[in-house]
Amino acid sequence: MGSGAGQAEGYAPAIAVFARAPVPGCSKTRLIPALGAAGAARLQRRLTLHALATTCSAGLGQVVLHAAPDERHRFFRALREHCAVALCSQSGGDLGARMAAAFAAQGGPLLLVGSDCPVLQAEHLMAAATTLAALPSTAEGENAAVFIPAEDGGYVLVGLRFAEPRLFVDIDWGSARVMAQTRRRLRDLGIPWVELPVLWDVDRPSDLLRLGELPAFADCRELRAAAGTAAAEAALP
């Protein structure tokens, strides 16, 4: 694949959305101290619905929901029935193995996102698709990558033209080192990449403050109460 703006026109990679079942005690566990187990699970459900609405509205390729621990939860079955998305179970060991499996299953160009970045918009996905198509080929091969880094040191989107499992091995997932380690791996593999502007995701109670200010989540009373509590605790000496 060569470079050029002409290639980007009409470029429609598939989109994989990783989401965990909204089971109390098993989803958004870092938020349980602020929201309670049931509240954290309800927020997981809300974030997943928001992520699917965003990815479907981008008008790119097929949207596939990769469910964890598997696709049997009734929430996922309902999404498959009522939304225009495909559904499959996440497969593999750690997060890196599961991401590598998603790219391998797709084969061709794919954008992969999680379900915990409420500020990700369709425009971000379209920009990622355009960027991925426009990247030049190199002597090492025709693969290329696009990322949207996260404020916490990880990333909220990764896009590849072709599967490259070595990109997801020996990464300290969940740490602030993820994007830095990934950059080193990209250099070692000779894969050209572009990073789009940084976004933030919802991982910790302190993130609830910003989440509660977003119009799409403004009606979440439980969230506003938890955010207020977090703000009060943060102000304590």
C-alpha cells in the first residue's frame, strides 16, 4: 500500500470494541470504592452503550463487540439483537494476547478501542482511519499504526493495517508505561505510526469528576454524587 490522500478517501477499517460484562464486583473495580459494586457495573453498561453509539456513528467498517469474559451475558445478547454490531468473545490470556487475537481475526485494517473513553467521538475514529490509510509504506513492510494516547500513559485507540502480535507482547498493561513501551516496540519492528491528540479515559474515582460534566452523562445522579464525594475527599488536608 502506498501513501497519498487519495487512498484515505473511502478508507473504512473495521472497528473492534472491547467491553467487559456489567457484573457487580467484576467490572470497573477501581471505581467500586466510589460507586459501589452495583454502581460501577451500571457505569460499565452506560460506557459500553456510549462506545457502541460512537463507533457505529463513524460510518466506517463493521463494528464488532469483543465481550469479556465471553458473549453469553444477557447485556451482550441484547446488544447483538438491537444494535447493528457483530459479537464475539475475547480470546487469549492477558490484554495484549486478546488484542492480538482481535487483529488476527480481522486480518485487514482494524481500529481497536475500549469502552471507557467517554470523550472519544466519531470524528476521532474517522481521523484515525484517514491517518492509517495515508501513512507511507517502508522497506520493512506495508504495515502502519495509528494511536490515540491516554493521559494516564496508555492508549484509548490502536489501529493497524495488518495484524502484528509482537506489538502486544511484554507490555506492562494497566501501567503508565504502556505507550512508552509500545513506541519502543514500534521502532524495533520498523512500523511507521502516528499519534493523534491525547484523550482521557475513566479508570479511577478522580475521573468521575470530569465524567459527570459531560452532557451524555449529565443525567447520572449517582455519578454526580460520587464525583462530589471524590472532590470533597481530594480537598481534605
